[in-house]
Amino acid sequence: MLYLLKINQFEKSYDIGIFKNEQSIYKFIEKIPFVKKDNSNFNYTNYYMEFEDIPEYYEVNFNNYLYIITRFFIHSRWN
């Protein structure tokens, strides 16, 4: 089974990557220093990024693949 990692923002959804297992998604997320974790719900953990914390350009090297994260691929709530 493969796992698809998505970022949801308001009514939009962005596909980030396909991973072999759930554990590899967590390892990927841990490589992004500006991702925050919310454990307040006992049924699931919510990972999120504040728009202000996302740099203009950030590279995540994971399993010999380069993922680019930039604040320009999402909208701030003030736009």
C-alpha cells in the first residue's frame, strides 16, 4: 500500500508526495523544521505550518529526492 501526503488549505489540497509507508511520512515531516504538531485531538495528530514561518525557499532531501517547499505555492489568509 502506498500513502499520499497532502497539504490542505481552506478549500484547496496540494499533493506533496507518495510514500511507501506511514512511518516514512513521519520521517519526512520531521525534516521540516517549521512544521508544528498538534496532539490536542486524541484520535489523530494534526501537522501544520504557519504561513509566516514558511521560508521563500526550503529544500528537503529525503530518500535521494529533493522536495521544494516555498511560501509561494500556498496563499496567506490575507490574500
